Amino acid sequence: MPVVKVKIAKQSQKWRYRCPNGHTTWEPTNNHLWCRACARQLDVDPEFWAVYDSKTQEEIPRERLVLDV
């Protein structure tokens, strides 16, 4: 599978990719992704393994993401 570069420095890129609950406050960790907004809610798991691309409407797994800061 091709690698997807996510440029978080660009505002349009930041809003394009979302956690499973629709937030844009996600961050990569060692082997998964984590969402700050989800962590602030009760009974919501802030850890997940794929982001949602709102432009292409596809899920992109963590192993395909490369952050270009």
C-alpha cells in the first residue's frame, strides 16, 4: 500500500484528517494514534489505529501515515 503523507503544518491538511469521532486533535504515537478531544470525554477511548480522510472518504491506517512537519 502506498504511504500517505500528512502535512500537519498546513491548515487544510489538519482539518482533512479526523479521528473516528470526527475530531482533528489527533496525534501519532509509537504504534497507534491518540486524540486529545476524545481523551477529555468520559467513556471514549482516545486511542485508535486509523484516521478518516474527509476528502477521499477512506480510512488510512497508522502504518501508512508519514507526518511531514
